[in-house]
Amino acid sequence: MRITRKTEWPNWLLILGMFVMAAVSWSAAPDSIPAHWNIYGQVDRYGSKVEGLLMIPLVTLGIYILMILLPRIDPGRANYQRFASVYSLFRILITAVMAVIYAVVILWVRGYQLDVSMVIPIVIGAMFVVMGNYMGKIRPNWFVGIRTPWTISSKLSWTKTHRLGGRVFILMGLALILAGAIHTQWAAYLSFAAIIVGLIWTFVYSYMVWKDDPDRIPPSGTQPG
């Protein structure tokens, strides 16, 4: 899979923008910066200036580099070319969400306290909805997508699980968006419950399809050598 400037410039621009904002905000930022918010949108932990201004940009850079390297070390690397545009979209989505979260931190530093319990669920929910629409296009590999012992040992399980997983991701995303919009405690709990149920069902479904696949192979290491 080729990495080109045409596909990567949005990521580079967003990551560079985060580091620029850290440099611009450094001198005016307080020594104690919000580092974590609870489910009610209240700050429950503060960090140092280094953590508050540099942690998210560094983590984002690390995630981006890892996503660039994965196709090079994946035994299923040949399949990445078959979903290269989707993988590129996922990289941009993750970088953009991290940039939005960082923007919220910067706004807090500058005195504009956004309601985190509303903004973050909506942003992450939107990412889930977009990813869900493209989940079915991911081809078998060892790192990206819904990887269970059964999806990686059955092409049928991989295909059907990712189709179901796409719908589950969309529903999880809508649940998060609804929780952020309604902005009540019960809505937040329901959204988390929906995510857990969706993940469990996807996991179980991958086994059910694998079990009925006549072309399945045993997961690696389960047969005597």
C-alpha cells in the first residue's frame, strides 16, 4: 500500500496544527491544565503543562505513525491495497477526532469551557457512524477491523461479521450522539450499555458464522504441531 502526500496531507496538517497550538499557548497556559473529565463533564484530574499541552499531540502522532507502519509488518499486507481508501479515511477520522479533543483542551486553557459531556460523545459518535458505513469494505488482515479467532480463520466469518459490525458501529455512534444531545445521566448509561451489547453480539456472531463455514480453518496454534 502506497502512502502519498495526496492522501496524507490532512493528517500532517492536523498534527502540525496541534503542535503549533501547543507552542503558541505555552507561555500563557496555567501550570495546571485539565487532563480528564468525568461522565458529567466535570474536570476530575489536572495535569502539568507538559501533559496538558503535549500529551494529545504526541499520542496522535504515535497513533498515526503506527497506522502507517502496520501494513508493512502485517502478514496480510497484500490485502491493504484492496481497502486503501477506507484505511486512509480511518486515519483521517482518528486524527481529526484527536484534534477536536485537543481543541477542547486549548479552549479550556483560554477560558472557554465547553461542555465536554456533550461535545466528545457527539464527535466520537459521528466517527463511529462514518466508520460503520465503510466497515464492510475492510479485507482480511491481522490488525485492522474486527479481529476474533474466528474472523481471522474464516473468510466468510470475516465478511459477514464486518457487515454486521458496520451496522453495529452505526448504532453505537447514533447512541453516543443521542447521549451527547440529550445530555442526561440515563442517556449516557444507555449509550454505554448499547456499545457493550453491540460488541458482545459481534463477537458471538463471528463464532456462529465460523462454526457453520465448511471452508473454515482452525485458528493458528490450536492443532498439534
